[in-house]
Amino acid sequence: MYTLQDIAHALKLSGQSVPRASIYTLLTDSRKLINPESSLFFALSGTRRDGHLFIPELYKAGLRYFVVSEKISAKGYPGAIFLEVNNVLGALQKLASFHRSQFDIEVIGITGSNGKTIVKEWLYQLLQADKTIVRSPKSYNSQIGVPLSVWEIEPTNDLALFEAGISQPGEMQQLQEIIQPTIGVITNIGSAHSEGFKNNAEKLKEKLLLFKNSRVIIANGDDTLIKEQVDQLSTPTFYWGKKDLSTPGNLYKEEKCRH
């Protein structure tokens, strides 16, 4: 549980009078408001809609706490608190990263062109009997979905399973800082979401940034491109596949994992 003061401190906001209200839910979609008294709304602005436009509706429904990037006159909203930031999405991600840093647990980060959700749910089914697991809801793997997923980590959890998806260069660095995976899984590399990249090699290089601080990577050894790029990393790696990977280099990486 965080108070609104805790959140303001995590976002490095000062000079605002903030009450010690308890916040449980981070809200980005006005249609999903359930507990207005303990929710914090992030007024995200995109190409299709501006979250600031939903503030009157949410205020009328009882919500009083907002993160905004525009100056809002408090006179029209008695009792409301507006945390003003330069970038609302950046604030959401920063808060999720702060929350993640409070937990020293195993976190499996899953990326790839396809199969992320299937692998995540498969791992959950395999491990739920022995672990208390938090995982991405549905396919929450975007710049917005990942922080909302990571926010769900609780003190009772000892394992987390999070997906990470990207559509253009520069996005994975943000997700890495939020997820901070200790174990990385790369499923495959293909044509999905390739519009923002020159080729699959560039896209794969971006995806592998998710694992820059991971202690182990699990990868598809049958994919030549994946194996070439993962082999260039210093991280111990387990490969799966049908090919014979019993070369001295691969055995060395596997031995490091076993120890």
C-alpha cells in the first residue's frame, strides 16, 4: 500500500500539499473505475484521445486523485488533488519502476514476436503449485500495460511473469527498467510489429535489451539470428530446439547456468 505522499515522493514532486490518502489502483481507463476513493488516475494523452477530457466524468463518479500534464483549476474540483508532471506516461512508468525495486524476487521477462502470452500462461500452470505468482493480465505487454502489470506485485509473491512487447526502437529500455527481469525468455523473431524497424536483426537487438541485467537467458537455439545475437552477450544461456548445440561454447554457457 502506498499513500499519495509516497507516490509524490517516488515521482520526485515537491511544493504540493498532498494528503496521506491510501492508493491501491492505478487507473488509465475511465471505464474501469471501481474504487474511486483509492484510485489514482493517469490522464494519458494519445493520438486518439486525451485523458484530461475524462477528469470531469471521473470527479463526478467520486475520484479525487489525478496525475496530469496540464494545469487544472482546482476551483472547479473541490477536494481534488492534481499531481502535475511533464509526461504522464513517464510518471506511470517511473512509479511502476519504483514499485518493482521494492521487491527482491525472481522475475521472468518474456519477449519475442509471437507466443509471449502462451509461454507466460504455460509457465504459470507449471509453477503455480510451488510459487505465489503474479503475472501480466491477458496480453499487457505495452508501454502502458507493463507498468500496470508490475504494479500488481505484492509482498506475498515470490515469482513474477511479465511480457514485454515493442513496436519501435527505444521502447525496450523503458520496459527493462520497469520489469528488471532476473531471468529472460526470448520466444522467436518474426514479422509481427516490424513496421518501426529496418529488419529483424535490428528488432531482435532492441528486444534483447530487456535482458541486459538478467542472470540467465532462455532462448530458441534453432533460430540462427537469435543464437548469433545471444551468443554475443555475456549472459549464461539455455537454448532449446531440435538442432545439435553441443559445441564447446554452448556447453560452457550451460555449465555456468548449472552452477
